[in-house]
Amino acid sequence: MKRDGSVRRRDVLRGASLVTAASVTQLGCGSSDEPGTTPPPREVFLHGIASGDPLADAVILWTRVTSPDGAPVDVVWTVARDRELADVVASGSSSTDADRDHTVKVDVTGLEAGATYYYAFDALEERSPIGRTRCAPSGATSRLRFVVCSCSSYAHGHFNAYQRIAERLDLDVVLHLGDYIYEYGDDEYSDPELEEPRLYDPPHEIITLEDYRRRYAHYRADSDLQAVHQQHPFICIWDDHESANDSFPDGAENHASSEGAWADRKADAIRAYFEWMPIRDNDDKKVWRTFRYGDLVDLIMLDTRLWGRQQQSELGEDPPLDPERQILGDDQEAWLFDQLETSSATWRLLGQQVMMGQLGLVTNPDQWDGYPAARERLFDVLTGSSIDNVVVLTGDIHSSWGMDLTYDPFDATAYDPNDGTGSVAVEFVTPAITSPGFPEALGPVAEGLKADNPHMKLVDLVQRGYVVLDITAERVEAAWYHVDTIKTPSGGESLFGVVASLAGSNHLVEQSEASAAPTDVPPPAPG
Ligand SMILES: [Fe+2]
């Protein structure tokens, strides 16, 4: 990848110092006893708050403090049942320092299954924004609402979709399938037609630990991203751009030897991810893990990027693909099959990065199409062990797809697209928050793709947005919402399409409308 060698801004700028007075005011931060007075600008909690990895009795709380002199900081955290933080159920203290970039992560335990909580941090005589989070339910669970999203290239436009997700107060959790940040420098991957360019900090491609930390800090100064973290817990996995484009364990398309050792860059990228994301720490720095949402959903999150993937082949590579090529690695694959075979929930959701279904016409070697033996082994487990009700959730490709998963969608003797015979599972692919899909001129190609790919029931190649999953014992419904623009801040969105997988059917059917969101929802966190 071509480097941007120019230094257009002082590299010494820290992410924290990029938060302008205007953007701090937008955050609705600070507090004042005097109605009508302007609250003082926030100085300590410049990067908001977040929560994640909810269990039935625990949740991760996250924040970062800006230490005026870089010294260690003591932080007090409070969890309550109400948004005034009066009915406190847990509290404690933690300290942080420069070794972890002054980030704070607390695993609060002893909580109540399915309950909504509000929380805040106090440090250096300042209170953070108040956040809202929710534990996973346990036991009998009748309905769940998840959002699926991915791919937020800051330089391509405004995070309007994150703001829309923040406003949906009925969600149990937001699943982020990666490309939360992008590694590029200014002018490497951006929209040149934006009226006001959205420039990065640091302005160059991120390579070092300091670079990755600054890029997370820059993202977390965005008010839309802060808003969605404030209102919902997240369950996250990384894709490639949290390290570098088309990464795999031993390298990346966007990594050159002149940038140093890949092992060092990967380790720094992973370290910054675990510092800045509300993910539960573990010694192996694994992101593959399972969440149980009562008896309704087992949510199995995968790492098809940095754990066991063998290097992508080139388009048209000769000799052709090694049939044994792995995308998960032997240990993660064995773990996945065990998770599937031992799951007793009604539904098994697989959150992962790259498209699993076949894409006719062209083979993208970065997707499961480039790892056909691995895909076949997974399908063999589903059919061999009679595992129904599997839903694959995917990001990465910056476009909207809903499809049946089958060994060979183009073999009419093995798959009937009309009644779903031969389909073993279904896949929902979320559009990007902002990252560009296919060129707008190719929009009409979607209909042709559906005609040529009988397993595809919903396709859009251009729009940005997210997917709402509405889950009951009877079906998993997926509704694609597209925002009207990302060129300016805007509140517009529209429903693009709805499909569902009915329990026991393992294939998709189109729906005429999306189920109504429940109205009996806990109030938003203030601010
Ligand atoms: Fe992406």
C-alpha cells in the first residue's frame, strides 16, 4: 500500500488534545446546578464510557481518563438501577496509568440476569457521562433484540448509523463485527467529495503502539460513537483493519517489511484493542468466545483473521487453493464444532468477519470462498449432527446480503431455492456504518446478482446502515436499515428489507414488514 509520506500536522498531537471545545459541548458533558448555564468542558473523561461482554451476572465497564501530568489516576466506579445513580448495587475503585494508556476496565460481577443498569466513573474531581447497560438473561427467554454492525471508516463520513442505533432503546446488545477503526493515513482511504474532510489522528498510517492508541482516542472523541457506547453494551470482534488490510496471523496485504516486524505490529494492534475496547481480558488475547442469552440464543463469536487463518491466495492463483486451507485454525475449529454440538439453545448465532456464502461470478479469496474445505467441514458438522437453527452474522464487505447457506447453490439437484431444500443455515451480512461498498453506478447490479445466485434473497451493494435482529423461539428476523446520507450529520434512515429464518427450516423467507420494537423499555442514559 502506498504510503502517505507527508506530515501535515504535528505528530505530537495526542488524541485527547484533538477534542475541540465545540465537540466537547456536543457531548452534553459536565453538570451544572444552574439551569441555563453552560456546563464546564470535560477535561478528564474525554473519550466517553462503554460497556460490553455481558453475562447473566456480569458486565465489563470501560472508560479512559486524561491525566494532566501523565501520572497514575485512581478511579471510582458506581453501578445503579436508576439513571440518577441513587439505587447503587455495586461500586469500587481502580487505578490506571500510562502503561495501559490510562484506560480503565472493570468486570462488575454479582449482577442480575436480564437487568438494565446505569453506571459512571469519578476521577480527578470529575464525573464521567452516565452509561446504560444490560446483562444477558438466563433461563426461559421469549424475545431478544440485537443490532449487527461493522466497518466505520472515519474518513468516509459521519457516523449517523451509530446515532440511530443509540436511539433504539429496546436493544439487548450491539454486535460489532470489526473494522471498528481503520489503519490508513489521510488521503489513503477517504471520500474526496466530503465538504469537510474528516481527517485522522495520527494523520499517517498507524503502525506503532502509540499510533494505534492515538487512533482509538481519535475515534472515541466522535460524539456519535460515544452516544452508542453510552446507551448499549457491545460484543466486539476485530476484522482486518484493527491491525492492517487483509491481515492473517503472519502478515497483511497492507504491511511492508520497511514498517518493521509484522509480529510487533500485530502485538501492538492487539494490545491497543484490549486496552480500548470493552472486551473481557484473557491471557491469550482471544476474541473467539461464547455468550449465552438464556435458553434462546448461544452467540458464538469467531476470529477468522488473526488466529488460525492461512494466507489468502491471490485471485486466479495457480496452482489452485490448497484444499486443506484453514480459516479458523485447528483449535478454534474444534472448539466451534464442540460449541455447536453441545449447544442446547433454540438458536446458534455465529458472529464472524467474512462472507460465508458463495458469491457466484467471482471468487474473493479473502472470504470463505477462498477456504472451501473449511466451509465444507462446518456444513458437514451441521448436517452430520442434525444441528438446526444456525444463523451466521457477517461484516467486512460493506454491503447488505441475506442468503441461504448450502453446499452448492448452483446445483439444482442439491438445493431448491424455492423451498430451501438443501440449505443448512442462513447468513445475514450487515452494511457498513460508513465504509464504501460498491460504486453507486453498480447499484442496479444487485438484481442481476440475485438472479445469478439463487441462494441470495436480499442484496444491496451501495447503502450504509445496520441490521436489527428480532429473535423469538419461532424465528430470527433480520431487518436492514439504511441511513439517508453520511456526507453530513443526518437523522434519516429507511427500512430496506426484512427476511426471516423460521425455526427448523434453515432457510430464508422474505417478510413484508419488520416486527414492532417493544415500547416497554428502560429510559436512556441522560445526556
Ligand atoms: Fe471494512
